[in-house]
Amino acid sequence: MQKIRFLKHLGQNFLIDKNVVRKIIKTAELKSTDIVLEIGPGPGVLTKEIAKYVKGVIAVEKDPRMIEILKENLKEFKNIKIIQGDILKFNFQFSIPNFQSISNDSIFKNYKIVANLPFYITAPAIRKFLESENPPKTMVLIIQKEMAQRICAKPPKMNLLAVSVQFYAKPKIISYVPKKSFKPKPKVDAAIIKIAPQNKNRGRASADAFFRIVRAGFSHPRKQLVNNLLALNLPNGLKLNKKELSALLLKHGIKTSQRAETLTIDDWLKLSKMLNPVRD
């Protein structure tokens, strides 16, 4: 790797372990018809391998210094489009020479994300794509080990991030990645995580209602769920007292003594429909 001044505020820990790269490629199950979006390609180690298997790669890099390095390192590939920009603000209206025009109305309804994701944007980036009108077919990401474990948590160790991801998708940790696999070496180990969006046709209105209930439930994690939900303002100004709310919870198989971390996604869906019915 040529000499680069790493920027901590951009989370630049570049993947240098070829074995990890191969595992990512295998996990993504890349095909010759695939379009892949890569976030934070750095000098292009992973980009180069992805491009060997797919129709096209869109590599979005925030650091303008890295663009010329990418262009030099990837100059033999005609199926890569390098874009300088912030992925959290990107609108995906562009074209890739020589293989396909890309737009929200065409092939970008059928794409994959494969990335060594800058750790500081993990949660907002995942949320951006899972909540989009055209979510990816799959996301194969390298993220912090602890973050991956939080995303894949199950009751009784659920958390707001886990619910936020699992509402839209099925996450799975594929393997862990040691610090030595990166340059510069980060302070923590990482993980390869696969996130498969589920086609459940959840509209914006029902999602807003769902997360309104979830945020209330996790507002004071040490409190019992029934006490957190008492603060909710229900539709039409309806207000339930503790006895009424406890009876509703019990009716739907949720104990009044439970805390938010013990509920499943199905439990939250029941609560959302029960406390804030919304039609899309």
C-alpha cells in the first residue's frame, strides 16, 4: 500500500488481509449480473476483488485524497465507478460507463452492498439503506465486533439498535476479524456481518408507529415496560392508566414485569398494532 496519511475522523482502518477479503466475497455470493455498492473503499483492496466477479461496482469514497489513489489502483477495471462523496447524503443518480446506466428507477432496485464500513457511520448507514424505498438484496459488512453483537442480539439482551435492524432484516455474524487485519490497526476487533432485508412491505406510517412504541419502551431500560409506556400519547388523545395497560399487555402474552430488552420483534409488532394502529 502506498504511503497514506490516515484520517481518524473518517474511520480509516483499511483492510489488508486477503483471507478476510476472500471470506467477504464468498459471503456476498457475487454473480456476474450483480451491481455492488461499496462504501469507503479506501485504496481499493476489496474493490478490486469485487470487480472480478460482478457486472459493476459503485465505490463511494468521502476522502477526496483517496480518489486519485483509487483511480490509479483500479485503472485496469472498466466496470468500476468511483464517486467522491458522503454516503449518508448520496442520492444514487449517476451512470457507469461501458456497462449500465444506474438510477433509482432501474437496476438500483436490485443491488448489493459490500463494504469495510467506516465504524463511525455504521448505525446511520445501515439504517439509511434498510429504510430506503429500494433496499439492497443483501449487505455484507465489516463493522466493530461489539456493534455486530448488539445488532444480532436476542431476548433477553435486545437493545434499540437490534430492534431497529431486525424490524427490517435478518442479521447474522459470519466471523470475527482481528485487529491485525487492518492498517492502521484499530483498537478493537471487527466482524463480518450479513444483513438480509426481509420483504415485509412495511410502509413509512407503520414503521413510524412501530418505532414510536419501541423508543418509548427503551426510554428507561431499567424500568418495567408498563411504566415506560404509560408516558405515551395514544391516538385521539387516549390515555391508559397502569391497570388498563397491564391488562392489555397480559392479553397479548407480555408480562407486566418485563423490560424492553426481553421482548421479541413479534412482541413489539403486537404492541405497535395494539397501542397505535396505523394504516399505510
